[in-house]
Amino acid sequence: MSDLHLVDMGNELAKEPTRKGFGRGLLKAGQIDENVVAACADLTGSTCMDSFAKEFPERFVQVGVAEQNLVTVGSGLAAQGKTPFVSSYAAFSPGRNWEQIRTTICLNNQPVNVVGSHAGISVGPDGATHQMLEDIALMRVLPNMVVVVPCDGPEAERATLALAKDDRPSYLRLAREASPIITTDKTPFEIGKAYVFSEGTDLTIISTGTMTAQAMIASEQLYKQGVEVEVVHVPTIKPLDKETILKSVRKTKKVITIEEGQVAGGLAGAVAELLAENYPAPMKRLGVHDRFGESGTPAELLEDFGLTAHHIKLAVHEFISQK
């Protein structure tokens, strides 16, 4: 869709990690608003907070390996009128400090932006302990919590700037590995909005995070095979854009969800709940099905878990052939 200003999928796609876009967005947010502050749990470079920390050392707190303290400090800063971003690996935050997020941030409705980096299986060789797959489910169940999963670096930058202006608790999910860039600086982003990246009538693919690029690649290839799928990108899993999703599924009558995380309680869970209450339709869930991650290269793991454009194409052909 031309009004979304997407990258031409026919060209070779540049790549960067979504965490890089967050780093740019955090620095810009700090330059715009002096109330933006940041804290990290001993992973400043890895989570791309280093540029902010260098330019605004008086507005940056290094709490060390203490994730529970990280989010409670963030809640205290928010209570004093600041706009805090607190970052660590997603395996540790929200993986290690979910209770503190629940009690000090959400229960008090403090606008703390929890940034979980290195999420998903594409963390690679670090293995199951560091491959956070349950974070979407953990965070979307919390009252007051906004859950954002950008598809690429530019969208992560725009999402960070948007969250800096929002007054709700939020979770921003980021990836370690470089992934295809499919949006531009002109592509719209609004918290709570989903976007139809590719129009079609045969089936709806609902994707989030870096899986949207894989869905778009699959869509281009399927079109050449005579199959027109509609790709709905969902960067905000909570609050969910019900209207956009329902409009698409009512048109195509079949839906596939795809995410780099557990389908139970994740994007698939959110979509299944929505359809069950409003428009029951045949649905297939692509993602992680009740298993932990493994050590391997990101490419090997995405292939093993069936999270590539090739596997999406196979799933689409199988699904539309069913009566």
C-alpha cells in the first residue's frame, strides 16, 4: 500500500536489529524531553542504551545485575514525574522480575517503559535460558500494560518516540539479530493500530515483530503463484486493533498468525480470543508450540521452528487447500 511508504520488496533488503532502532529513538526522545530518563541492568551496550548514557549521564542509572531493583527504580522515577525506560534482556526482564513489574508498575499505573531486548529464538547460540519466548503472554495479561513488538529498526525507533509521549506502563520487545528492514521513516506508527501491509482475498496472515518481514516475503512469492494473501502487521499486541483484524478476516475467511514466541497466550492467543467472541474462523498458529529454544545460529533456529517465508508459504498452501 503506497500510503504506508514501505520498502520495495522486490529489492534486496537491508538489515539491522530492532534494538538499534530503539537506541536511536531513546536518544531522540531524550533530546526532545528532559524528563526522559533511562536505567539498565549491566547491559547498556547490548540493549543499545549507550548513546543515551553518553549524552545524558546525569539522566542514566546503571543498577547492575539487579533486575527487580531496575523496575522498582523505574517506578519511583515515574512517580516523580519522569519518563523512564528500563532495559535488560527479556529473559531477565520481564523473565526475572515479573512480580515487581506487576506490583510496583502496573498496580500503581506508573508510566514505566520496560524494554526487553534479545527476545525470541533468534538470540541464537545462547540457547534456551536466554531465548525468551513467553514474554508477550506474560506482559499482555497485566492490567494497564501496553505491549509493543516492532517489525524492524525504523519502526522500533518510531515506537520508542511514541512510548515516550504515552502515559501508560509499556513493554517494548526487541530482537538481538539483524532482520530485514521493510518500513521507512514515513511509515505510520500509532500505539494500538495494526496495518495492512499487503492486500489479498485468499487468506489473512497476522504477524508481529520480525516475522512480518517473513510474511511479506512469503506474500510476494505467493502472489507470483496465484495466491493473494493479506498481511496484517500488528506492532501493538495490547491494546489490540480489533477493527482492522476483524475487517480482514471477514473478507478472507481464514487466518494464520505468526510470531517468534509461544503461540499460547501470545499474538495467537490474543487473535483467537478476538475471533472466538466476534467472528469464529478457521485459524492456524505459526510460532513456538510448547517447547523451549535451543542453541544454534539464528538461521538454523528459524528454520527448525518453521519461522521462515518458505514455511509460511507451505502453511498457506496447505490451509487454503482444505475444505
